[in-house]
Amino acid sequence: MKCISPNALRRLPVYLSYLKQLPDRSGNISATAIAGGLGLGDVQVRKDLAGISGEGKPKTGYNIQNLIDALETVLGYKSVTNAVIIGAGRLGTALMEYPEFKEYGLHILAAFDIDPERCSSTPGKPPVYPLSQLAVFCRDNAVKIGIITVPADQAQSVCDRLVENSIHAIWNFAPVHLHAKAGVTVQNENMAASIALLSNHLS
Amino acid sequence: MKCISPNALRRLPVYLSYLKQLPDRSGNISATAIAGGLGLGDVQVRKDLAGISGEGKPKTGYNIQNLIDALETVLGYKSVTNAVIIGAGRLGTALMEYPEFKEYGLHILAAFDIDPERCSSTPGKPPVYPLSQLAVFCRDNAVKIGIITVPADQAQSVCDRLVENSIHAIWNFAPVHLHAKAGVTVQNENMAASIALLSNHLS
């Protein structure tokens, strides 16, 4: 899986969501049809899919269900990765209850907050614990991903704390650039960039 | 501004947030220093910045404050773009109150929901109106961007409705591929892709 480029990897969920929306998933589909449906280039789609599922058969293309299975496997949706959220404000709470994460193989075990008033335990929802319990919780629960939804000025110290607790994959929603040592990956949910792309379209 | 590539445009907010975090913004900074601080390539940073601010001066580099101003202008942070949110659930509500949007020049005027119980008007917060009022509101308020935070199965019909009301920039948080006519830009906040990139780092 390491050989897939980050840009190709970003496109895979788009292929998957497109295939899952097809009214009839029983047959085959060509790379050209997928490219047309998504407004992407033919060659790119062919190359991306070759990397995960081998070549489509000439004239018949890819079996849709097999391609869905291959995409879900490569994307890790068939395995489960434990995650915690730091910052149980509005965004953190929204993400805690985002139903699609389970489908993506992401299991939110708990959230943590410095504010004792936000700490709670409601049946059917992930609990919110005091931040002081983070270290013990991460150690005991094989947490792999830390999701940062604290304000910008607290994000770096939260990031440092996650890394100290052996979390090497950080998903950062705070609008700030985070520094982390080599071997740690920080994925920025860069809302500012999305707005820039939209505004640019309007100007 | 149209000549900046989408990939370059995505990096500009990262440069901006990096520059704004510098403890001393009074002096100059070289492209090499920015590249080093962000873990990017020297040539790429130089090229990106040349597109918005001209060349840095040999040996002295860029004046930091001028570069911040140039980035903010190009990114549209110095102008204001009106937006509405469709779907006043947890994610929609979180975005309504996301304080950084204002800084990015995005002005959330109101949210809309099909559920009458979610419709409300609280001083200091954007109001939530019934979806039936969308058309009149968009026409009267020069709305430019529509933000979709409804469940996946309702996202396409909401997108169609926004486009019918002359909204040509859509920011989609629903985990689904949306179709829109030529001239409409759909920016997907692709959380699935972010998770894939993180999971890939772990595997």
C-alpha cells in the first residue's frame, strides 16, 4: 500500500463513493465511464485503479463489486483504527457523532477536554474524559490516531502531548501549522484552503 | 488570480499561517527559511510566492508583513463573501460558529434546515430558517457560497437547489460525490481521504 502516492490515495474515496452510488452494482464498469462520471482524465483513473486492483479487462472493464472490495481494503475500511478526539467543543462533538467515520474504519473511542464541565458519559456516545487521563487511556486502548479540535493557540501543545503518548498520526482541524518530529504524520483539515479555492472560483 | 494553480492555492494558507506564527514579524524571511519551517521544497516555495508577491530580494528575502498582506489579498481574506449553510445539525451548527471563517473572509449569513424544530434565531448567532425560504434569501442577500452539511442521501438535491438559486460555489461536507453543471465548482471536504492518508501512514 505504501507505493500509492498521496494524490492517488486522495482520489480513491471519490472512486469508491461514485461506485457505491451506482444504481446497479452487479455488472462491470470501464475506467472511461468512471472518468466521465467524475470529470477526471481517463489515463489517471486507469493508472490509479491499476495500482489497487490490476488492469480492467479489455472491453468489459472492472467488476464493480470487486473494485469496491479492493478499494475498501486498500483504504483500510475493512480494518478498524482506534482514535481519540482532543477538544470536546462544537466541532469535536460533531466529529464524535459523525456516523460515516465507522464506515471508514475509524473508531472514536473517547474525547478529552481540559474543561471539567464538558466531561460526560452518555450511553451510546463516546465518553468525554479530563485531559489528564489521556496518557493512561492511550496506553490501555491502542489508540493510533489523535484528532485535534482545540483552538489554534492550544493545538501545538496538544499535538506534542499526543506524540509523547506514541500517537504518530494526527488529524488537525485547528487552523494552524503544527510541528512534529520525523515519523509523525500530520493531516491538516485545511478549511482555509477550501475557502480559498471556492473564492478563487468566484473572483 | 486565475493563473494560480489549485495546488499552489492550497499551499498559500499554510504559508500565511506559518508567517503569522513567527514571533517577530518586523523583518524579512527567505524562501529557504519558509521551506525549512514547513518541510516543503525550496523551489516550490519560491515559485508559489513569486506568483503572488514577485521575487524575494537576493540575500534579504521577503518583507514578512508585505508577504502576509499579499497572501491575505490573494486569498480573498480582505474581501467578504456571503455564504449560507444547508443542514443545521451538529456539523452545520459547529461550522456556523467556527470563529476562523470571518478571518478567511467568509461571512455565514444564515443556515437552513427542513426540520422546523431546528429553526431558531439567537442574538449574536446566524439564524436558522426553514429550507423553503432559501430562494428568497439567496436572491436578497447576494449569497455566493453554499455549504452542504446534510446527510449524504440529501446532498444532491440540496446541491441542485443551490445551483437553481444561482449559487455557483458549493462546499460539500456530505460524504458523497455531487454532480453539478459546468461553471459550478464543488469543493469536497473529503474527510474519507484524510482518514485514508492517516491510515496509510500507520499501515
